[in-house]
Amino acid sequence: MRNFRITLILLFLLTSFLSFAQGTVKITGKIIEQDTQLPLEFATVTIQTTANVTVNGGMTDANGQYSIDVAPGTYNIKFDFISFKTTVIQKAITADTDLGVTAMASDATVLEGVEIVAERSTVELKLDKRVYTIGNDMMVKGGTVSDVLDNVPSVSVDAEGNVALRGNQGVTILIDGRPSNMAGNNIADVLRQLPADSVDKVEVITNPSARYDAEGGGGIINIVLKKGKADGFNGSVNANTGIPENHGINATLNFRSENANLFSNFGYQYRKNPGNAFTDTEYLDDNDNSTGFVNERRENDRLQRSFNASFGLEWFLSESLTWTNSVSFRRSAGDNPTETYYDNFFADRTFNNTRFRLNDEEETDNNVRYSTSLIKKFNADGHELKLDGSVSKSLEDEKANIDDIIVGSTDPAQNTFERTFNKEDETRTLLQADYVLPIGEDSKFEAGYRGNFIDRVTDARAET
């Protein structure tokens, strides 16, 4: 009997240890190039659920090896690298797993002829960043900046517009080298309002220097907007439409002379995003007995309208000195009425009541920004001095009517009616100076100053 108790205790301890150890497991492996059998450094490994929701990710080291921690489960494991075919495997991960060696094949196509149209290469590798030139990428035509980022290797954008770099959402987004929240507080909405045709290139900075804010622990993404580069008058107009209602138009107009470049960009977006959700819930007591059921049915019809305009002047004071001034304006308005029905049942599945909840939200956002930049280039090797300044004013107005009633009830105490108001007035000023001196091919010296000044007033009220 004593031996039986000891055995039982040991089994209990072993089971507890195994349960604790299964909190997270490690996925390891190695990625090589199929043709040369050499390891691929900086290849992206993304761990997604079977519903394609990213849970973690990482990049390979100099030996092509990776190591990623995840919770046990079944995952789609995706391997990406520039100019190579994407490889995806699905595997149930219950313990530390070595996926072994994954060979990636180059994505090459043999052409009968090549026509050069004076566009730079799509990818440019620099000391501290990778630069992706958008050019005439048909994958994002008629889309938004969110669509542009979602097509950049190692960058992903989820359904809510949140941006992640190598699976990490702690990313700082810059627009023309300046904090994107200068254009509004909700960066996901800003990226969905800017048309893709306004983007020139995207810079992915995975090893930022001291001149960048430390808040972007997952890296920095700098979105560079288009400015005219061809002499004389030039421009483009793009329009798009889609189902559900998704309409937009964007125009870029520029005039460039020997001493100056006048540039402008205008865009309008109309987007409607209907949706619905169904949730059935069973409530249990401590003994796993049913105490009730709730069937939830939800419908929403989000509508967003936005207009953005910007214009500026580049003044070429000399061959090495350029002064740029620009003004931008953005206005957006939207509403998101949501109707939800809750059918409540007792433990024996007999009907109790139906609760109806209406959440009618409206939001307007206005933003104006002035920016100035003076760049002195001492040579073509990156030795330069840059002075930046900008000031922006943002006004946000949100309000919502929330009705929560029991259908058919004559007792007013069971029903609630609430109105919420949220106004925010924000002024931001940025002053920055950066000096860069390359030292050899693999290093450089940087020094500078950065001052970010914020004045924010928020008025939040609720009425019942």
C-alpha cells in the first residue's frame, strides 16, 4: 500500500511537471537555398494559426537557423525570402520540434526579352535598412497604404489594420521620416485612408540608430510619399472601385524646373465594410452543470469617407543644398452602427427573453500639418546634415448612442440609454537635426537633436 502511494505521488508530480513544461514549446530549424545548399540569412519565418492569424515569427541568423517559442497547437508555418518561392507547411506542435532543413527554391522566370523602363530595383539593401521601391506594383493598384505594407516581405497587416514586423506589433510607423501620429492618433485608420498610389518606397529599419525614438521595439517602417522627379509638368490620376462599396480616386501633379520642384497629391476614399457575427455561449457552474445559454447575433455596417491633400515646394538652393516646405490636410468621417440581439435561455433550454443593444458610433477627424526640411549633402557617399521641423493640429470628435433594452418589456428599469462624447484637441511640434558621417563601408558616425512637444486636451463625457 505504501509503494502504491509513492507511485501515485510520483505520477502526480510527473504529470504536473509535464503540464507546466507545455506552457510554451520551441520550433527550430534551418533554411537553405535549394540550388547552392548555402544557408539563407534574414529569411522570415511566420507562425500562424490555421485561420491565418499570426502568433509569432522571426528571422534566420547567419547560419540560416531559427528558434521561435509558441504555445502548443496546430500551425501554418510560412517561410519567406526575397526572390524565393514562399513555402508553407502545416504541423501539429505539441513539444519542442526541430523542423530540420527547409530548402527554398528561387522564384525565377525565363523571359524572351527585357525592356528597361528606368525604374530602380525593387529591393535595395543598405547598412541599417532595406528599401522597397513600390513603382508600378499592380498588386496594390487601387488599394491603400495598408495594402502596400501587407505586400512588403516580413511585414504583415491584420484585419484591423494593425501592422507587425516579423510577427512583432511593437513597430514605429514614420511618414516621410516623421512620426505617423502627427497625421492622427489612430495609425491603422490613417494607413487605410492614404491611397497606395501616393507611396514611392517603404524603408524597413530593423536596426535603428540613436536618432530614432526607442518606442519601436519591433523595428521602424518609414513610408516615403511620392514627389515629382521628371522635368516639366507631369502627373497621374488613378481611380478604383470594388464590392462591397469601395471607391477611390487619387491625383498626383508636379512641376519641376532647374531650381525648384512643385509637388501635390490629392485623394478621396469611400469605403463600406458590412459585417456580422454569431456566438452561442453556454454557462456552467463549478460542477460543470449548465446554468444558462445565450445566442448572440451581431450586424454592423461601417462606413468611412476620407479626403487628403498635400502640396509643397522643393527649392534647390545649390547642387548640394535643398530646402523643402509642404502643407498637408486630411479629413475623415465615418459611422459604425452595430445591432446585437441576445437570446437568453434557462438551463433546460426554455426561452427567457431577448435583449437588444444598439451602438451607433460617429467619428470625424481633421488634421493639418506644416513641414520644413533643409538638407546639405557634402558628397554622394551619405555625408549629410539634415534639419527638420513640423507642426500639426488634430481635432477628433467621437460620439455614440448606446441603447440596451429587453424586447417586449414594460419595466423601464430593465432598459438603459446612454450617450458618450469624446473630443480631443492635439498640437504636436517636432524639431530635429541629424548629422551623418560614413566611416568606411560598414560603419558611420551619427549625431543630432530631437525634440517632440505635445499639447493634448481631451473632453470625455457620458449621459444616461
